[in-house]
Amino acid sequence: MAMDRQDGFEVRTTMRAAVCVRPGGPEVLEIRELPTPAVRDGWSLVRVKGAGLNRSELRTRQGHSPNVTFPRVLGIECVGVLAATTDPALAVGQTVAAVMGEMGRAFDGGYAEYALLPNSLLLPVSTTLPWEVLAALPESYLTAYGSLEALGIGPGATGRLLIRGGTSSVGMAAASIAAGYGVETAATTRRADKVAALAAAGVDHVLLDEGGSLAARVHTVWPQGPDHVLDLVGTNTVLDSLRLVRRGGTVCVSGSLSGWLLPDFEPIAMIPTGTRLTAFHSDTIRGSAGAAALRRVVHEVETGVYRPNVDRVFGLDDIVAAHRYMEDDQATGKVVVVPSREEE
């Protein structure tokens, strides 16, 4: 296979990528051989070593991201090494992560052997973590980290945290970070077979959300209610979360597992007096804004303070199966895709 040499780094002239050819089910993801993108000013070429999967990519694939045109290589995050760069502060061979900033939407993302990315998105990191573990960190852990910060939870924090949607990748990451802070946590899951995974992530109280009154289960653990609720389910549960949190507590919405919009929302009537409703979007800490946070996350994973949960690793050829697996809610934690072709 033909290769170019760029600053001593071999770059294939073609690459394999999972292309979303049109809106639809998992079968619209096709493995294709494409020209490797040419580097241009302000952009760098990353040899992708792993890409975490995210539920927002399901919605894009289904056609629910109105500004996305097809065909498109999806993937809002990836990790890898710089194959070529126009950034004088970075060097070829540097390990980097990238997340959000319209990856996989306005331009091609991480479901490929190479990704051409804006320099502003690159997060240089130095680590010996396996690629599949590093690939599980950027979106999930930066979102969890920022969400906890929005709730006022950091090192030395006290109080009680309820995580709704606890077995999502962000929920597992938030549980791991909160446990590292020493915060007492509870988390919900709808499946009894995922209870053990939540406990292993550091959750103190696992609550089965089997229908009926979640409030009764929460109040059995915390009669006054939690001080903080991290709601990763989204629009279907936000109002219930506002009723669950103690008066004066805070609810942070960071997930949209149940959709984006809250119809007929009346803030004065629906937010209890003194209770705070906030939100976090991972674009807040993309690029240089998230670099320090990612380095802290990597360090805490390396030292065993955080326990990342990589549920399953798929090869690029198995991207259809990976999307089905995620869409069927089989994962507990992060699903990762790695390019399967060996280096040549």
C-alpha cells in the first residue's frame, strides 16, 4: 500500500473509515477505503488509535442532527498520535485526544484510521495507558468532570449525589470521580444485571428504577433527599429530579438519553423555590479549555483513583454491531472502537 513520509512519519495515502452513507439504522454505516485527508493550515492529521462511542452519534446516524450532511464519517472523539501537524507547539508522534467541536458533524470524525482535525481541538497528553482505556476517557470523563463542577462538587466536597442514568458512560465516570472525591453517591439503573458494575465503580447506593416511585427508594437512603442530582436521562426525568433534590439543592442536566426538548416547561411553577437547575455541555471544555482537566483525569486513572469502565471494544469492521450494541442499551460504561488493521 502506498505511503507518504511526513517529517519521518509514514502516512498511508488511503485509509479505512466507517462512513454513514445516509440517515437510518446501524446498517447505513459502511466500511470504505478513502483518500487520507491532506493537511491544511490550522489542521493536523491524527492516526486514530481508538474512538469512544456516544449516544449522540446514534441520533446523528438516525438523521436527528439537522446540520449534518451525508455521507459523513461519524465520531465526536478520538485518541491517537499526530501523523502530521501545522501547529508549531506540537510534534509528529505526540499522543493527542480530541473531542466535540463539530467532529463527526460539520467535518469527518473519529470512525477512521486517520482524522483531519482543527488544531484548536487537540489535547496533547503523555500516558502509558492502553489505547482502549485512553479512548474511553475524553468525552465521558470531561463531561462528568464538568458536570460535577457545575454542581459545586470537587475535591474535599461533602453532600449526597444522585446520578440518574448511572450505567451510561458519563454516569460511570461521574461515579468514579465522585468516589475519588469522597462524596456519598447513589445511582439509578433499570436493570438488575448492572447493579454489580455500579457498585464496582464506587457507587454507595444502587437504586433499581423499575417504575413506581423512585422518590420512595431515594428517601429510604436519604430521608431529606440528595443535595445534588446529575440527570443524564434528560427531558423525561428533569421535573422529577427537581422534586427529588432537597430544597435548595442543585440539579444538573448533562444527558439527553430521552431527548433534547422539555415541552411546556414553566420555570416558576416547576422549579421549587430555592432549588437550582443548571446544565453542562461538553463543548464548554473542548480544546485547550479541557487540556488540564484531561491530564488530571489521566493521572487519576493511572494512579488508580478513578476506575474507568470499558464495557466492550470493537474493531472498526464491527462498527454496525457496535452501534446495535449501544442502541440496545447493552453497555454498562464505555464502548470503544479501535482500527483493526496492523501498522505497516
